[in-house]
Amino acid sequence: MSDTRSAAAIVERCQALYDDLDFNAVRQWKASAPGRKAIGYMPIYVPRELVHAAGMLPVGILGGGDQLEVIQGDAYYQSYICRIPRSTIELGLTGRLDCLDGMLFPSICDVIRNLSGMWQILFKDKYVRYFDVPQNYEDAIGGTFYTHELEVLRDDLGRLRGAPVTDDELNASIGVYNENRAAVRALYAYRSEKPWQAPTSEVYLVLRAGMVLPPEEHTALVREYIAAADSTPRPKRDNARIVMTGSFCEQPPLGLIKSIEMAGCYIVDDDLLLVTRWLQADVPADGDPLVELSRAFLHHSAATAARYDQKREDKGVFLLKQVKTRGAEGVIFAAPSFCDPALLERPMLQDVMAKHKVPYTAFKYAENTGQMAPIREQAGTFADSIKLWSAA
Amino acid sequence: MTATAPMPASLKKPQVVKEDAMWLQKELINRNYHELATAREAGRKVSATFVPGNLNELLMCFDFARSLPETNALQNGLRKKSGRLIMDAERDGQSEDVCTYVKADLGMMMGGEIGPTGEVLPRPDILLLSYTGCFTFMKWFELIRHKYGCETVMLHVPYQGDGKIAPNMRDYVVKQLKDTVIPTLERISGVKFDIDRLRQYMRESQKAEDDLVAVLQSAKNRPSPIDGYFGAVYYIGPIFTAFRGMPEATQYYRVLRQEIEQRVREGKGPVTPDGDMGEEKYRLVVEGPPNWTSFRDFWKMFYDEGAVVVSSTYAKVGGLYDFGFRHDADRPLESLAEYCLGCYTNLNLPSRIDMICRYIDEYQADGLLINSIKSCNSFSAGQLLILREVERRTGKPAAFIETDLVDPRYFSAANVKNRLESYFQMVNQKRAAAAAGSVPPTLAAAAAALPPEGAEFAPRGGPSAGSVPPTLAAAAAALPPEGAEFAPRGGPSARTR
């Protein structure tokens, strides 16, 4: 077909979206019809279905990356606090987030939690909600609490648009996101199967596009990328297959992902942009939507440091499953500096990996890390050692 | 102090002056450590839980000996033992970036669980994870469980993101208490839950709470008879830890209140480690926990200058009693839920700012000092905005210093002292200007002022609060301290396995 884009063209489009710190895609979406609204959300997870069902655009806000000069944001934070809140504040104070009509701050850590209060003070004309999620996974306990939290959000969004959000609208949106999740699962499966055809530096950008595009458009984009990537053979290298973990909030710079790949690693699974894969199974789209979203959260969520493991034996099971199902040969623990959840979780996960004889290495980064040589050296040494061990 | 609570002579050390109540507090804490150390031979099960959302009355219903890991860490900090424990934990794989309470506790457990008093503490039978106002709590007990196999029971306390306790939040906590926490505690302890026993403890708690509030609010007097930060950490010790609900705590607070009321009648200021404080020159409100490793030196920097802390947010970390909360025996579980939900660090930032402004007004304070703690994101993230907002709303100067809880590497005495002295000068200037009928912009106001668009800032990696040096808000006791090594921001750390 003449209008079929190459993988490179798709990635170029995604790169442009990634580079655009003014969120012009969001502005254009809003401008294309009167009365449209957009709601920002921070990592790790919010039920985007509710925002979509209200006719609004959910927009993932992931800090400023390595291209944003943080000037005002630094005045709000001490040196020992991670980078994502300061660059997010910078985005807000410089007007880049004016296109958002509200912000959701999920329960992930104390820094993002407190940022919700800062947002209430600094941006008084915006809708701001701290979105709490249960750490009790019983339907009758945590489920009841969470369903109520969903109800509050649904009512708030209904008020914001001037009409209640109906069950039918919600079920339709659940269907839309089921399709998106299926496409993302297919993308991850494809990358794991042929990582040389779909390098993570590209997969990440394709996934990241979903932070600013409507889900229907993003689903089509993901499918298109898989087809395009598969149509042109690329050289297969003797790289080590690794899972990258710990990067679920503040994002590593794209250069870091590229450096790991250039150093001889195929990233075959990760916890980047986990909102796209948080619910691990389809959500029934024909029931009580809030109850179904609650059940999905309680029983089919991904595991991450911000989520309580009820039993000691649960620790590391999710990561180990990623390693086993993807045929990974090692784990790279890549956590942002000063990220309490990731850094406190890390020793436990490392212990589980050690017990299962999964090799690992670890480093820290910031979203604006510029020096890649040490990371390339470390990842390269790690990849070499995996190859040596596996040959032994 | 009356004869009802005589001090053990052995505890009285002439070189340090303390109120009788402070000595008694120390005795209570030490006694609890002894009870913990002998729990096994006494046939008692051992619980561990955190200070914010501490359900002491409930744990007592099951006859647990009660350990509080934060208290263990701070006691080790006060006794200059925490530095080594932290480094032991870091050698065992903990990041240099994370909470030093956690690392001090893990280091203590790794080192044979020798408690602050030198006695070996037993491994807890149950970790009651009161997940209240601090994300790190969850990881802390997961780490202990992972390493030592202790069973954990979660009590998830939702955050007051909207600045209020919604019925859904309270119901959620109550349900967890009924369906998860209490059955687990029954199973572990072998003791059946008796709600009337809980009620009795809560009635006892309420008496102590009334007296504690009277003590804390005595600081509204001039001079203040107490220090509401350095002194208050002694006063809150029993009620925030293993003693609330016990007759001993009730007695302690009754005696303490009498002692303080006597000081008011006599027009006396606080008792400091060097004796009665001299003239009260400055009245401050403090936000943030204290530094424990140099606690006395830190306090001395205040009282040497005639500065008294009239109120502090840290003294509310285990309950906002001064704003009216009391344990209510008529609705015990609901009341426990509200207690957990209402702890200071579970408040959103606007509520924290309201509270500080109210303190400045009601206690006639000269200004706000923020002691920003490297370890504690729950307290620290957002404090620079708190500073700015409090200054804007009250017109009172604010200052910002940085230390840590129990990591001695992050206490730079010279920097802290310099900043405090500058701050006191600023308060003087502001007073002089007010007396002269004009109020020029203070250094603190400049410090707090956030930059206009396009303003230049100190680069990252420089002193934190890194906004507007040479002001107080910036870089007060800038990290890193002398000799401490830090991974550079923006670059990967060297830790690898």
C-alpha cells in the first residue's frame, strides 16, 4: 500500500512527540473540537478509562527528560530529592502544561504524593486529585475502598465536563483500552521474540506516544509499527537478553536505553511506562465498570515497588516471571537517584535473582543523565560476563 | 516532680540537667527495652510497629511486648551508635540515597539485634505495618520480613489528599482492623480480642492526651516554660510509643503537667541540658524532625541564642491532639482509624501550611525554621513551598537548614550554626524595622521568594534549596557535609554487583 509507513517513519513521528515539551499534540487534539479537555497523570497507574469515558484526553506526564532546562523547579526541591518532581514543576510554571485541565497524582511515593499538594497551591484553577489505590487486595475491603475512589473520580470528571459519565461510556472505554493493552502486549511479545527487529529505543518511543495520543490512535500506531518492523529484516547480533527494571517512574533518557543496547544487550522486558501494561488481563466490558476496574486492579496488576507484596514469597515473582517467560539471561536494575521505592525494593529483588542464579547489575540514573560512557561500559561488561557464563 | 515518681539515683548524671519528667521518660523507655529483651523468657510475643498510626492500645490487648523501630533507630542515634549501623546496611546492599532510619534498623538487626541499651532485642513475631503518612514504612517492613521471615500484617491508611477524612477512608481502615489486623494479632498472640479491654486502654489514653495538650500549649506563655521541639521530644516519647493507654503514661503526663504549670507560675523558661534557659529572645515554630546524632549540640545552638521553639510539627507526628483529637472509647475502632488518618505526615501540604500558620499566630512566634531531613521525603518534599507560603501568609521570616535523622555524616554543625545566627539577626532586623515603623524586605523574605521567570539559579549540584543564595532559604546547612561522599547528581552511581 502506498500509504504504508516504514518503521523509521513511525519512529520519527514518535520521536517528534517525545521531543515536544509543549505538548502540541494535546493542544491540537483539544483545538480540533470545542470544549475538549485533557487530564494529566503521573506514573505509575491511573484508570485512564475514566478520563476517556468523560470524553477527555488522558496525558501521561513523565517529567522533562534531558532536554528541559530546569530553572524554577530546582527552587522547590532539595538536592536529595529525585528529578521528576522538579522538572514537572518546571513544565507547569513555564506554561507547558496549560493545555491540561487537571492533574492526577497516583499513590506511588511520598514525593509524588506531596507534589499533589504543591499542585493544589500552585495551580489553583486546575482540577487536582491525589489518586489513592488500596494496598489491601480483598474485594470486600480494598475493593470497596477503591470502587469508591473510582466513583469520586468519575463524579469529578462528570462535573468537569458538565454531564455525568455513564456506565455505557465507561464500558466502551474499557473496550478501547483492552484493545490498547492487547496491542502493547503484542508489541512486547514481538520485541522479545525478535529484539533485533524492534529495539527498545524504538519500542519505548512507540509506547511513549501513547502518553499524548488518544488510545484508539495509539493502538493503531502500535499495530502499524509491529507490521512495519517485521517487514524489513535487520541484522541479528549475539547480544545478551536482559530485563531492565526499576525505571517505573522517572524515565531514563533515551540515550541510556540506546547505550545499553549498543553495549550488547537486548532489552526483552522492562517496567517503563507501566501504565500501558499495569492491568495484565482484559477487563470485562459488559459488567459494572467500576467493580470490574477494581477487580482488575486487585487481582491482575503488575507488581512494582509501590505495591505491597502480601507475603514474603511474593517478592520477586513478577520479575522472575519476566525473566523466565522472555528467556532473559540477566537483569539490569536501573533506578533513578533518590527513588525510595525502587532503591528500597532493589536489595530484595537482587536477593531473589541471586537465589535463582539470575545474574544482575545495577546503576542509578537521572532523567537528565548526560554521561553515558560509564553505563555503556557497565552494561557491556555485564553482557560479556553473561556470554562467558552461559558458555561455561 | 512529686514523690509518686521518684527518679532512680543511678540515672542522674550531674553533667546534664533535665527536668524530672525527662528522667522519668528515659526510665520508661529503658524499661520498655528491658521488657523487650526479656520477652521470650517471660513467654510474651513481640510486635513491632511505627510511631505514626501507632495502635498501642490495640497491641496491648494481645499482651505483646512492643518495639518501635524508629525509636530504636533514634535511640541509637542519640547514643552515637547509628553511624556504624547505617554503613553496615549500606555494605549489605542498601543505597546511600534511602532512609537512614531503615538502614540503622537493618544494621542493628544484622549486628545481632543489640538494642540501644545494650540488651539483645528479640526478633518480632509480628510486624504491624501501619502504613500511615510514609511510603518507606512499607518497604522497611518488607525488608525485615524478607531478611528475617517475620510475618507482616498491613494496615493501609489512605492519605488526606483533599485535606479531610472522608467516611470511605475511615470505613476502609475499620474494615481492615476488623477483618485483617485483629484476626492476625489474635492468631499470633493466642489471645482473644476483648473490645472492652481496648476501651479501657483508650480511656486511659485520653487522660494522658489531655495533659499532653496542656503541656504543649503552655508554650503560649511568655516566657514559654517548655521547648516545644527539643523538650517536646521527651514529652511525646511515652504517648507516641509503647506507653499510651498505660496507667504509667497517665501518671507521667499528670506529673509533667503539674511540673510545667509550676514553671509557668514561677515565670520560668525551659530546662535545657545546661540548666534553666536564660532570657527568651526568640520564639520559633519548627517544621521537620530533629537531628538525633548531634541532638544536644543542635539544641544548644538555640538556647545559647535565647531561642525557644514554641511549637513544632514533629511533636504532632504521632497524633494531632492539640487540634482536638482524642481516643474515644465509645467508638473504639472508628477512633483508632481517625487517629491513624489524622497523623501529621498524613496531612496534605495545604493542611500542613495552615497548621504552621496557625501555630505562628497562636504561639506569637517570630518565624518559622524548617529542619529539612535528607532521609525523610514524607516531611521534606515540598518544604520549600511551605516556607514560601508561610512567609507570604504570615509576613514572618523563615529559614531553612538541612540535616539528617541518624546519619552523622549529614550533620554539619558549623553550617547549621551559621545559618541560625544569620536567621536570628534577620529576626532582629525585622523587629527593628517594625519598631521604626517601616518593614523593609527581610533576608528571609528574599530567601523564600521564588524566582521570577528567567531568573538565574544556582546550578544543581550546588547547595540545595539551591535557589537564591546568599539567603537563608537556600543552602542553609548544605549537603553534602564535610568529608561525605555523594554520587554526583545526574550521573550514575558506582554501585554495581
